[in-house]
Amino acid sequence: MRRQVLRGLVVLSQDAVMAKRMRSLTQSLVQLLWDADVELVRMTVALLGFLLSDKDIRLSSPTALQLAEALQPLFDNADSSVQLSSILLFRGVMLMVEKEGKKPLKPHVRQSLLPLFFHCHDENQRVAEASGEALLCVAGLVKRRDLEKIVKKKELWRFSECLLEKERSRVAEYLRQALPYLESPQEPLREAAVRFTGMAGRYMQGQPEELQDIMDSE
């Protein structure tokens, strides 16, 4: 039933007037992004993309936060269309959030730095390009101009060192994020994760117990 309703809404959203009226459904649709049904999630992301495609739209802080939180896990979805749509919409959220909502959004989007970096190595070129564009937006929002320059120049080999050097207090957090990518089905992502974990491990040489706890938890 939910799939049928969403199919109907996707069709209706192609009309600009209807899409405008349907934006009141945004918060309800965000909840569906957590569903285990991949087809349902795929249609929901597509529908949200249509509803929020107007460049003049401004998202309230609560809505932007909900979207950012729900979209990030989808970057690693097994369905490449869900991956691509979620990354594109995530970037849109950063561009559409109201000015006063940018500060509360920073901690949430900061968590996407590493996943987006890894997906810049994605075998799907469209996913890789979308990840690069989103990563550029994240770096700008969290005011990491150094990372912005690296992404703009496509010098991704410098990204890990630059990220870790200035955020030593978050090395353990980043290492936990990186470990699942060591088992990625894509070789380029695994290789990027190996390089990153090796580098993060060196930064944690003085914290052997915490490093061991992180490794044991995976």
C-alpha cells in the first residue's frame, strides 16, 4: 500500500503546483528513509528530491537536521540509485537550510566527511562525482578551507592527513567510521580505507588501549 501511494505521489510531484502543495509532507516522508524496504526508500528519496528541487526553497533547521541524519546511512546503501539520490539530496539540504540553521547542522554534516571522502573513490562515476560535490559543501559549511582546496584541486591523497592533523581529538571517531569500509565490496574503497586506518593508527600510537578497544569492537 505504501509503495502504491508513493508511486502516485511521485507522478503528482512532476507538476510544479502539486509539488509545492505536497511539501507539507516532507517531515512524514523523512521517517520513511529509515525503512528496511529498499524500494520504498528509493521512491521516497526520489520524491523528496522532486519536492525540494526549487532553488528558492529554504529548509527550517529541524527539517534540515532530520534529513541530514536520515540520509547519511544511505550513502552506503547497496542500491546505487539510492546512494546517488541520497548524496545529491544531502548536498541540497546544505544549500537550502536557512542561514540560522547552518550552525546547528554543522555537527551532523561533519560526520559525513569521511563517508563522502571514501565514496569519492566509488566505482560508480556518478556516485563519485556527487560525493565530491557534497564533500566540497560539507568542508565549506564546517569552515575547513584547507579541505575545500584539496577537494577543488582533486588532490584527495592529501585529504586524510589534512583531516587528521587538525582534528586529533576526533581520530578515534574517524577510525571507527573507517573500519567498515575495509570490507567494502569495492576495491578502491577498501584501498582508501586501508590507507586511512593506517594513518589514523599512527596518530593513536600513544593510546594503545583505546586503539585495541576500537579494533575489538568491530
